[in-house]
Amino acid sequence: MVLVTDPILDALDPEQRLVATLLEQPLVVLAGAGTGKTRAITHRVAHAVREGRYAPTATLAVTFTTRAAGELKSRLAGLGVRRVSARTIHAAALSQCRYFWPTAYGSDFPVLLDNPFPLVGRAANRVLGNADTNLVRDLIGEIGWAKSSNVPPSRYAQLARGRTVAGVEPERVAHVMEAYEKHKTSSGVVDFNDILLCAAALLVEHPAVAEQIRDAYRHFVVDEYQDVSPLQQRLLDLWLGRRRQLCVVGDVSQTIYSFTGATPAFLTGFATRYEGARTVRLSRDYRSTPQVVSLANRVLSRSRRGGGGLHLPAGAV
């Protein structure tokens, strides 16, 4: 029987414990599926709060789904931490826009467009004379990629060489994007992808607002960091300002949103992007049998070099 003297730290393996206790510098956690990354980051926050290093209300845990945000909140509550904000990056940005927009720009934040299909279809019909369902869907995806990648319509034709959208030339795709933006403006709406653009503009154009937001959130944890887009990284940097109270968690092998502009380059380049950053690798697999781990390592070894693979902890089976 193991005597537990510290319910937060004693529940962790050595690598997870490092994640929970390295609080002085930026930290990147490389963690494959089943290695206990959620446990590591929630216990990190709980330990930092207990030690007086993090204020719960000044801590923002960024996830990619509302379900993941709910899981983080539930686990933190189980550790006695209840006032940490855990939400998707879009939810956090939207909340900031709605709160600060009236003060910054003298009007309420525009209505969020539920479905861009009608307006994109109208733009496609105007520019291309075609509003076929599959074409419009492809255009919606490309518009999302362009915004996530910080590619405005004026530069799309130049920067999107080699990309294909249902056989439509880049110059004409750019014209569709311009028409879509005009339709949104005349309708007084913004779409899902605009939320992060508006939040970034708010912080850049209004330094007083930026300082209020940075004062409100001083500590950041970002899950699934391999799926961060250039625009999301830009907003994260704006939230941080000159501070470096940042912990990110990710796995290059689990990148799934590259079609939207996400890139694992921010994960792999974290240690050079943030001066003094530390790296911790979680490699003990708590979910799979030895046979599954062996197969996974063989597959991964063919797709990328290095990384060390996964390892089952003692007593896992």
C-alpha cells in the first residue's frame, strides 16, 4: 500500500510531476495519446494555485472543444480548484469582443453568423455565376483556411499558389472572398473565423483594452497545441504580451486540423520561439496494451524519426 501524503503531486509519475512543478519558465509538454497529459496539466494548475503561484481567476486553460473544456473544469474541481477559466480559444475571444467592443468602437459587437452558406453562395453566384452546393462548401473551407492563416483576400492569389478550390483560379477565389466580406458588412454580421481576427484587432488597436485583458489573465495552459493556427498563435501572443507564463501540450502525430491552417510548427518550434523554455516528454502509456504500443511505435517510426516512442509504465497491465 502506497502512502499518499500529497494528493496533487503523489498521483503523478516523474515526468508528469515535472510538468506540475516547472513553473518558472515557458513549458512545452510533448505527450502522446494515453500518457496522462490532462492529469499533468490539471495537477500543474492545482499545484500552482495551492502554492500561491497562480490566481485561479487569472488562469486561462485553452482547449479546442467545449467537451474538453468541461473535462478540465471537472478535473480541476475535483482537485479543489473551481474558478479557473477553461474554454475554447474562440469562446474566450468572443467573450472579450462582446465585453470590450462597445467601449472601443462605440457599438455592440456584430451578430455572429450562424451559417455562412447563404452569403458565400451569393458571393459565388455573383463572381462565378455558380452556387453549386459542393463548390460553396469548398469555398467556405478555403475562406476559413485563409483567415486562420492570416491571408487577406488582397493577398490570397499571391499566397495560395498550388491550392485548388474546385478548379477555380486563385484570382477568382479572391474575388469571391471580397464579395463575401462585403455581404457580411452590409448585413452587419461576422462569421466564426472573424472572432479571432476581431479579438486580435481589439488588442492591437486599443492598448488600454489589451492591458485590461492581460491583467485579467496572467497564466495560460494550451492543450492540443499541435493544432494551433497562425492566427490563434498571434492572438495567444497578444494575450501574453511580454510575459511568458505559458504551458502548452501537444503531439505532432495527432495533428488533425491542418486543412484549416493549423500547423505543428508552433509545437516543434516552441523551445526556440520562447526564450528559456523547458521541454518535458510524457511517454508512459496508461491506456494501451503492450501489443498496441508496439504496433504504434512501429507505425510512427516509419512516419517520423526520433521521438522515443511510447512506453508502458510499471504495473500498467
